Amino acid sequence: LNQPATEPALERAKGFFRSALAADAGFARAQAGLCRAAIKRFISVRLADSFNEAQAACARAEAMDPNLREVDLAMGELYQAKAEAAPAIDRFTRALEDPALRVDAYLGLARVEADRGEGALALEFFDRAAALSPGNWQVYSKRGYFHYQRQEHQQALTAYRTALSLNPMSASLWSSVGGLHQVLGQAPEAIDAFTRSLAIQPSHGALSNLGFAQFTAQQYAAAASSFHQALAIDNSDYRVWANLGDALAADAS
């Protein structure tokens, strides 16, 4: 559940939670975990069926044990995903009562305040989470995304670099670092970061971004190769086809 929100990771998480529920049908913590996994999927794909799954899973968790703080955390995440700030803040504040949940609850509060445009308060909550768990790479990753959304690209890069120092084998972190170098116009650094990401786990996104960085650096043949590899994974993105055409045309000239 605490890995980047990819479909395989979330399906594995849900499988373990379902196994726990098969052993104990009233285990509310496992049902709360299913709720959180479904919310992560909804945030990732933004499809109606994924939201319905999340809402149903959370309702079952609350019916099992409405006083469980894991349920409050899950419900806070559901309200945050629905952009309902007041109930989200209430649930995350309740979750703070459990010391084991405080980091996630502070991160939830930070996201809510960021969504409300309260950047200073969001940063305060990020700081509280980091103070509780200074070795937690996700704290810095989420803070990096906060800065990215605010177009504070250098601060975002610093936060992601800190996350990467704590979790250097994360393909998604390397890809995020590459994207920020690309935004900052640092093509060689972007190429290096995307290459490192792909060495850990090939993905359509990293390959297409690598191709764009290579094209920017006038490495047209390499860019065409990267776009070809991206299309071999997913050929439905028209932008990659267009970028491939540009790279082939530039290489031919």
C-alpha cells in the first residue's frame, strides 16, 4: 500500500487485505486498508467505478468499527479525494490520536491545506510529519509533489532528491527527478535520471519522457528509439506517435 500507486502494487495490497478478511471477516483494520487502496486507485485513474469501489469499501470499514482510528484515516483520505475539506480535517485530526498513524494523518492534513491554497499551513504539517519520521521517503516525495503543483520547481527537486537519498531504488522517484530537470531545462541531468529509472523498472512514461529529453538534447536517433520502446508498452498515446514522427524527421535531416 505504501509503494507508488501502480495497478500491480495496489492489487497486491488488496489481495493481502482480502486474505486477512478471509481469516477474520470482522477485521476492520484490513477493511480500512482495502478502503485506502481503492482511494489510491481512484486518485490515480479518476474513474467512476474506482470511486464507487472506494466509497463502498470505506462504508464497510466504518460499519465494522466506527471508532477505529485507521477507519478515520481512510475516511479522511476519501473526503480529501472528494475535495470535502471540513470532514477530511475532522477525520485526519481524529487519526492523530493514534501515534502509529500520525505521519499519514499529518500528510493528509497537508494535502487538504494545499488543496485549499493554505501553503504555509501545508508546509507546517509536512514539517511535523518529517520530524516524526525523518527517514520516511514518502514524506519528502509528497512534499516534492506539493512544490511541483505550486510550480516551485527547485524546491520540488530538492525534496525529491531527499526522498531519493532515502529510497534510491525507486523508479518513480528517479522519473520525478528527471521530469523536474526537464522542466528546469537541464536535459543531460534529465536523461541520466530517466535512464536510472528505466534500469530499475521500464515504463511507458519514463521512456516517453526520456525520448523527449533526448530530442531536446538533439539526440534524435536515441529519441526515436525511446519513443519506439514506449509505444511497444502502450501504443495508444497519440503524443508519443507525434514525438516519434518529429524525431524520425529530425534524424533524417
